[in-house]
Amino acid sequence: MKKLAVCLLIVINTLWLTGCWDRMEINDLAIVTAVGVDKLEDGHICLTLLIPAPRLFPSAGGGGGGDGGDRAPTIVMSEYGKTIMDAFRRLQEKSSREIMFSHVRFIVIGERLARSGVNEALDFFSRYRQSNLRAHVLVTQDDIAELMAGDPGIERTVSELIHEEGEMGISVRIDLKDFIAMLTEEGTNPVAGRLEMVPLVMEHKKKDEEKGEENGQKKDQEKSQESGQENKKKPKKTLSIRGAAIFHKDKLVGWMNDAEARGLIWLRDEMEQGVITVAIPEDKGGGKISVRLKEAKAKFKPQIEGETLHMSLTIITQAVVYESSSKMDLSDPKSIVYIEDAVGDMIQKRVERALFLIQKQFRSDTVGFGTALYRKYPKEWLHAYKDTWDELFPELDIPVALNVRIPRVGFVTKSLTREESEFVK
């Protein structure tokens, strides 16, 4: 009887040992690394996917890039539909492999969809079990298919390019989980990085070329190009995160350029590294000094006194002198104090400019001042500020205090291009 029971137990256990019955071989998968979503003029949703193409990757033996030449080893697919899922179904019908979203590096949203509201797009990504919540969320004014077909520079694909740029901490970096959290959290509105095409090689016009254009030579050059007399190659373009897209609730309300977005990064306490160059007056030594920022910290403090709300912002950062063409003697502590004040003034201007834009122009709290107020004063927030925060925030006076320290000036204290007698103490 005991042996029968053991045998029966073994038979029952074998029913659970079904193996990987739902496995998917990697050769049967189309692994998506970037997703683009936009709205067409007729209201349909356009879904664009960036997928690595195995046939275009270099072979294991090296010595070549497959049959792709200088092309990035990726393909771009797009389709439209009534919803994202409808467009996804159409794309799956065109693909010979199972489309997989688990490795998406970034999601780019077109301007038309962003201005009409992104809740529909985010609903799909928040529900779909393959969504990567760590994917960067970006917004663009450019054509998404052209962006994804851009030159990846030193990276193999544009998805790797944008992922690495986002990880450097020099631009607005918002993950999908963070974007969704900002939509649902009390006292804040979403923000995202702005994705655009930039030339790999910057063009700098000479003075005589600029004068020629003013004298009408530009039109002659355009005619000669059309007739085939000039056949200049168009400069290669790549992708870059430049500036920020400002939202109010789920709708895009405006853009910030790159310099303004840097001020917003300071406000959001997301500054990881950066370079600031200050011009030194002639009476102080002239020239320019560049410092690299490190260990930045921003902290805002809400305070309710009676029925009056006060909000203060304090920024503390350290910097290291990396370059100097000035006669200023950096071994003198007074010179360091002067540079610290000059760097602080530049940071303060950027921060106050970003603060002015989100308060007066966009009227959208993308920093989280309301969230800080809610966390410190939850009862007061619910009864006095929650329903009127959109009207109160633009009128709120927020003083900014800066504290910049330069503990190091590098291995040398005097510019190598100056004579000893030239330095100003």
C-alpha cells in the first residue's frame, strides 16, 4: 500500500513538470528597442517601431558589417490604427517574428498627440505586460520615422545613443514610471525631454560667405544646385535630447530650449554634471574660466504662517576649475570667492528664468512644489490648496538662494599662457 501511494504521488507530480510550454526562441522574436507614437490628421494613431535586424549586424568572424554597409543595423516599421493596439496588430501582421516590447529604451511622442493628450498612449504602456517602465519618455516636433532612421554616431543604434545620453545626466531624463507618477501624484505636472535632429558636424559660415548671401549669391547657389553644378553632400544628422516639453496634466503646453531646460534640471534636483564658463572683467584679470559642476543639491521648503504660504529654494553645489585663460591668480582665496559668486550668479539666472517660464508662461508646476506642500501639510493641502493650486502657483513668490564652493582648482593655479608678472592678485 505504501509503495502504491508513493507511485501515485510521483505520477501526480509529473503532471506539473510540463517544461517551458510557452517558451519563445530568440530567433522567433523581433525585439523592439524604441517606440514612437503620434496622431495623424484624421485622428488615427501612428505607431513606429525600431527593431534591430540580425542580418545587418557584423558577423562573428569580424571584418564587415553584414550587407548593411554604413547603415545602422536596425529597421524602422510603422503602421496606423484606431488605437495603439490596433496599429500594433497591423504591425504584427507585417512582421515575420513575434514583436517584443520588453527591451524598449525610449518612447517618443509626437507633438500632435502630446498636445491632444497622452493618456491614451500611456494607458497602453501601463497595461501591457511587456512594457519597460524604465524606458525614457521623450517628445518631438520632428517626424518620428526620420528620427529613428538617424545616424547613431559612435553607437550601434539610435536607441543605445539616446539611452546613454540620458544616463549621463546632462539633459532632462524622465522614465515611463516617473511620467505616469507625475500624472497621478498630488501637486505636480509632467515634463519630458525634447528629442530633435542635430548635425554631427557643426557648420560655421565664413564672413565672406555671409556677405555673399546678403548680396544675393545665395539664390545663385540654389539655382546652380538645382542644375547639377554643385553636388554637396548633406551633413549627417543624429539624435539628441535638447530642451524640455512642458505638460499641464496630460497635455503639452510648451517647449523649453536647452539653456532653459538646464535651469529646470536645477529646480528638479536632477543636476548631475555640467560646465559653466564665466567671463572675468579686465580689472580682475580678463579672459574666461570654465568650471565643472559636481554634487549639486536643490531643496525647497514650504512654510505656512497663518494663512500665508511661503516657499523657499536653496541650491548647494561644488565645482572644480578645469580651464582658465585669465590672469587671475587662483592661489588667492579672494579670487576663488569671486569665481564662486560669478558661477552662482549664472546658475541663479538660469534657475530664475526656468522658474519664470513654468510660473508665468506655462502656468504648470513641473517641479513638484505642490507635492512638497502636500507632504508637509497634508490637511492644509486638501482643504485650502489642492483645488486652487493651478491659480496659486503662478502667483507664488519663490526666492532662490545659491551656495557655490570651489574646493579645487586643478594641478596648476596660474594659466600656462601667461607670464608670471601678468597675474592679478
